[in-house]
Amino acid sequence: MSAHIQAPVDTSAAPTGRSRPARPRAARWIRPAYWGSLLLAALVYCYGLGQNGNANSYYAAAVLSGTKSWSAMFYGSLDTGNYITVDKPPFALWLMEASCRIFGFGSWQMLLPIALCGVAAVAVLYSAVRRSFGAVAATVAAVVLALTPITVAINRDNNPDPVLVLLTVSAAWFCLEAIRRGTLWQLVVSAVLVGFAFNTKMLQAYMVLPALFLAYIWAARGGWLRRLRNLLVAAVALVVSSAWWMLTVDSIKNHPFIGSSTDGTVWNLVIGYNGLQRVLGAGGGSGGGPGARPGVVVAAVAPTSAGPPARVGSSTTSSAARSPG
């Protein structure tokens, strides 16, 4: 009788109830490409920042005032006497003023937070695109954003646009995650980020809302009633995060005159110079009082009497600041 010998069975690869599918290994070039795009952005945005002086002197005057007065910092005032504010909400100024309060007022101290916002925007865009379209598309998007000439120029300046870009790109990231995961809190965070963007450059921040709304209402998990309920909750968060500073300032009786408004209120700035005038192309103020025209320069001086600030001719440049429009 011949003996039957059974070959040993290898059970090391046999599936078990607790085993998980192996995650595909990422290509070796992905991580270096990601960090390389961030390093490239940091290099072009941060190199030689100290050579840029005050950049836009209009906002530099407000940053300097904010380092000397907490109330000027809150209002976004051009002067420590809180006579007149700049023509934008102060969120971007707060970042620069915080840096200058820590490191002292200077060119790179003021511009570094703005440059870092630009680098952060590249990172957030990479993450958002990779989750939906893969590493190749994400790398292309990151490099294009990092090296677009206007992006490089604005990230080396003290205008609020890089902060606006970071906040809106981050809002899109959280909205995509809310769509993908079906979570309400991420949609609320997206709305709050748009609210902070509103307090950076007002109604220009809301330009992303139609895209975010349509994407969520079309692609989010759950039924239509759940989607509408979540959008209503997010809308409440958007209104609160957008309006708190405006309502606070307008409720204070002796607040500074709001630059580029016609009646000294933030609300007028929202619907006028930083609102409908941007869409309709109507002429507006440029950092001055009622009826100020583009090119008019307003002296950043301490208040001497109540009421809107006096205007001076464009040839007067000493102790003055020009709005970028």
C-alpha cells in the first residue's frame, strides 16, 4: 500500500474575518512632489521680503497703528486716534498686527503672515484636488497656483487677497469633505470660513457660495430634506460669522469713520464700495470720506473734531495713505 503524503498548506495568505484589504502603496514621487511644491511656494513668496519696505503704505499705516492701540487694531484704523479706518474689514490686518506685536514692526514681520497664507493655500488646494482627482492633478494644481505671476506678486504684498484665497479654498475643502462623509459639522466649518473671508474682503468672499451650494445640494449624502436642513444650519453659521464685527462696530456710537463709506457705517461699505459697486462698476471712494473719488488721498491724522474726515488733494503725500481701491 502506497503512502499518500499531503503537501503542507500555506495559510499565511488565507483571508480571515478580521483581515483588511491592503491599501495600495503610493508612488514614491508623490510625497517629494508635494513637499517640493510647498518649498517652491515658500521660496518665491518669502525670499527677500525685507526688501519690500511698507509694500502698500495704506495698509501698513493701519498695521502700525494696530501695534500701538488695541482699539485701532479692532477697528482697522489708519491712526491710533481712531479717526478713520481702512476700506476693508480688519481680519487680514489682525494677522499682520499679531506678527508685528511679537517681532516688532518691520517689513518682513508684516509680510510674513501673508506669504505663509499663500503657502498654506497651496497645501490646501493640493489636498482637495488629490482626494478627488489624484496626485498628478493635485501636483499640477499646486504648482500652477504657486507660480502664477499675480499670485506671487500678491503674496509678497500686504493686501488682504492671500488671506481671502486661503479662507475660501479651505471652505471648499471642508465642503467637499461634508459631501463625501455626510457630516454636518464640516459643512458648518465651511460656512464659518466663508464668514471669516467676508471679514477679510466683504462680499467678494461670497462669490464661492453658489458653487459650494450647488455641489452640496446635488452630491451630498442623504435625502433632500436632510440636505436642506444642513444648508439652513450652515446659513445661520455663515450669517453669524460674517456679521458679528459689522454689527458690533455699527452699534458703537463713537466708532471711527469707516473709510470709503458714504455715511461712516460698515453696512454702507458692504452694500457700496465693497459690494454692488464692485459688481456694477460704479465709482466709489478710495479710503476717504463721503463722496471721495479714486485717487484722492486721505491724511491719517488724529481726530480734531467730530464728523467725517476732510479730504486733501492727491499731491499731498506726507502723513497720508492711499487706498488700493
